[in-house]
Amino acid sequence: MPAWVIDKYGKNEVLRFTKNAALPIIHYPNEVIVKVHAAGLNPIDISMRGGYGAATMAMKRDPLNMNQSGSEFPLILGRDVSGEIMECGLDVNYFKPGDQVWAAIPPWKQGSLAEFVVLSANEVSHKPKSLRHIEAASIPYVAATACVLILGGSGGVGTLAIQMVKAWGAHVTVTCSQNAERLVRDLGADDVVDYTAGPVEKQLQTLQKFDLILDNIGGETEKWALDLLKPWNGAKYVTLVTPFLHNTDRLGLADGMMQSGVTIGCKVLKHLRKGVHYRWGFFAPSGPTLDEITEMVDAGKVRPVLEEVFSFAQVPQAFEKVEQGHARGKTVVSII
Ligand code: NDP
């Protein structure tokens, strides 16, 4: 079949057109073959052309590592497809040949820059009738990407969280003051909402709903933030600003813990009825987690955001700085 393939990783010259790419075949009864009418391109195609994620994809395609390295070639890129069902595996009841469909193709599978592509039926959906194929091919991959909202993106937690969530491939929306927009965009934020420019919830309601909200602000935010989650989709709100320590300081350990248990229990149940998950997040020291961060830092995916460095003699000034609030990253003390 006609297809654009690559035979090695590199720049644009590795793209090769062929009329003789192998026709995909159905290996499993839940698979369908789609005739491609339009293919969408995404930044991940450019990255994958250069070899991005090659090791992980190889493991996904061949978990027992039986194949030689390079066995993925000729590789077909293209993660979005809009087209028509040509053939269905024996277990496929929901689709029939001729159905107009669209899909986001997992990155370890052959892509859509070809005449045909084989997919699992559960990766495919009926295309909106109102969209032409070229329009439909612009949506699935970006729509399937997790959407994360970080409330308070300019401080210590936020500046690291933006980078980590971005490295995991999510679409990130951040709230911060207007003068922090440049910083959070440089760290990877896709959408930025200025909370000083009016009711932040009104601005956020105009965006698509979120899969995950990380709340570094607390207080009033809880009243509206959970309505921004996709209901009945496993979507989660995690707040770092909890009354846990305040309760144990005020009521003593046993009563404080009991009070916290009742509070969190009621909130979890209340929001579960609306199809979203409510959680408290806590600092949890962990060497293995730091190992993951080390990998991300060494891979250039996460960088420290140092706002100000104080000398050992200036510890009181460092405290004053942090106490003033309005952090833009972290304050650090250089001891030697
Ligand atoms: P920082 O002080 O470093 O950052 C807070 C940031 O939020 C600042 O950049 C501030 O900038 C911004 N901000 C303030 N008000 C708003 C608002 N309404 N909307 C959006 N942004 C706002 O704090 P951290 O990032 O270190 O921590 C965040 C919170 O999480 C703190 O309350 C902290 O105590 C808590 N925390 C809890 C943990 C736990 O274990 N549960 C662990 C770590 C942190 P500006 O005012 O200029 O807009």
C-alpha cells in the first residue's frame, strides 16, 4: 500500500514515500482495519521521527525483547486518523465495514500516514457526522491527551509540577498572576489564566474540562474547582492545602485525626456522587521518586527554578523573602 515511512531516525530527509508498504492484517479478533481518509500531525510525530521514546515503544511492541533493535522499521508515523472501516475481526460487533470513524493511534502502533491502519476496536469511535475527514483528523490525539489544571503555578510546587506534568505528555493549564505568565509558559504551560484579572473560575469555565486538578492555593478554590473536572471519567482534584495539621494542633492528635477523617470522608462521598474524586495530597519523602526526578532532570525535561539564593549568614533574610509570598520558583540557602 502507499505510505510515508522512515527506515531510521533523523531529520526530515528520513521520510520516504513508498507504494509497497506492507498491508496491515488483523491479528486479533477485536481489531479493525481502517481506510485512511485524513491523517493529523502532532509535535510527537516530529519527536518520534528523531527517535523520541524509541526504547519505551520497543518494549511496548515486544515486551519479551525478542526482536533486534531497529525491527520497528519501516515505521509509519501519524497519530490521528479519520476514515472508513474496511474489515472487522470476528469479535467486533460495534462497527461494520463502511462505518465512518476516527481515532487517536497509540504511539507504539503503525500510524496513519498510509492507505490503511489496523487498530483495536476500542481505540476507534464513530466520527461526528458534521465534520469532514480533514476536520475530524485534527481532533482525536489532542482530545485524548490528559488535561491538567494547576492552581497556583508560579510557586515552588507549581513550577516543578508544570514541568513534570508536561514531561508526562499532558496539556497543562495554569493559574497565576499576570507577571508570572512568562515564567510558567517557559516551563511548558499551554494555557495561562491570570487570577488577578477577575473571577478566575469564570475564565476557567470557558476552557475544556480537566482530568486532574492540582490545587496549591486552597480555601475558596474548593467551592468551584471540582465543577471543572470531567464527570464520570476518573477525574481527580488533589489539594495540598489541607486542615490536617491545623486540626491536630488545635484538637490534639487523636481528636484532630478523627476530625480530619470525618472531613475528608464527607468530601470524598459528596464529590463521588457527582462522578469526581476528591483527595488531599501530602509531602511524602521517597528516594525512588527522587530517582525518577533525577532521570527527568538529566534528560533535560525538568529544571530547577531558583528565584533567589542567600548565603548562610542571610538565613533570616531568606525567611523574610519566603514569608512575603509571591514566590517565582524557589528560595535556597548556599551553606558552603
Ligand atoms: P509558594 O509560596 O512557593 O507559591 C505559591 C504561589 O501561588 C506564589 O507564586 C503566588 O504568587 C501564587 N498565588 C497566590 N495566590 C494565588 C491564587 N489565588 N491563584 C494562583 N496563584 C496564586 O508555595 P508552594 O508552591 O511551595 O506551596 C503551595 C501550597 O501547598 C502552600 O500552601 C503549601 O503550604 C502547600 N504544600 C502542602 C504540602 C503538603 O504536604 N500537603 C507540600 C507542599 C506544599 P502570587 O501571590 O504573586 O500570585
